[in-house]
Amino acid sequence: MRTVGFTQMKDGTAADYQLLQALEREHARGTAHRILRELQRQADESLTGYRITRLEHALQSATRARADGADDDWIVCALLHDLGDGLAPANHDRFAAEILRPYVRQECAWVVEHHGVFQSFYFGHFYGWDRHARDRYRGSPFFDSCAAFCERWDQSSFDPAYRSEPLEAFAETVERVFARTAYDPAVIRDGVVIGVPRGSCASDT
């Protein structure tokens, strides 16, 4: 295995950094695989107390999104929105958003980043929190998308009787999204609002 010659980055040569650049590109091509592997871990290493695992919650959310006719960005965001539960329980929403942000449109990354506070609409008052804390984001063009994401695909996906698609059914979509050029303006589409498709799920709150 080839390695760089330096022990301090300031001593690296052009050849060292050309080597690293090539290796980093190869590493980046495995991103989707590593994400799917981490998601699979949530089948066993999961928050307890719920009637389903975190993996099953992810699969239900993504299955509902797909059934509603959502595009790749929404489906992958629905699948990965809680990816940070195990590694970043205090800010799992922002953790997941930063993984997704280079590869999905701004609307979807914003929704994942803020879904935690929007989701608390359903339970925050039981903890003495302000369940309407999401209202501080009403000026955002993505407010309605986030409210609909939580209503249709997130809060509704804790049902042990629901028949979700297996993780393998989403692998190609995840691969396709993470094969995109990072931060491609044609993908990010700053300020564009497509919204959550209505499909056949319950009415938005």
C-alpha cells in the first residue's frame, strides 16, 4: 500500500497530495455502501422503548415516501433522517443533514436538519417543552415541506404492522444520490421548493 512520506502535513510534497487526492476519490465512491452499513446496524443497536427498531422506522419512512411518489432526494432523506440517533443523540437531525447536504437539494437538507424541532409538535408538551417551537421557522420557504415530511413520513412510521420495503430495495437509490458531484448547483437548487407529494397518507397537520 502506498503512503505519503510526511509526518506533518506542512512537509507534504505535490506527489504526496496527488496520491491522497486519488485515494480520497476512491474512498468517496464507497460512501453509499458505508451509509447503508451504518443504517443496517440500527437493526440491532437501537433506541429501546419503541415497538420497532430504528432501522424499521427508517424503512417505513422511506417506503411511505416512495409510495407517495417522492423523488430520489425525498426518499433518501426519509431513509436517512435519523441516521445520527446512535452517534449524535443530542443533534441527530443536524448530523444527518450534514451527510446529505452535498448531495440533495437545499429544501430536503433543510427539512432533515430541522425535523427534530418539527417532530416535537407531537410530543413536546408531555416533556414541558413548547410544542409550537417550530413556529419560529414560519418565515422559511421550507416550513410547509418540513411539517408535511414529519406528518406523512416520520411521525406515522412506528407501526409494527406496516409492511415496509427491505433495505436492499433502497440501495440503488442511495447509490445514485451519493454518486452525484458534491455541491453541484444543479442538484442543490438553492431556494427551490418542490414540496412533499401528497400521495395517500393522512392529511398534514
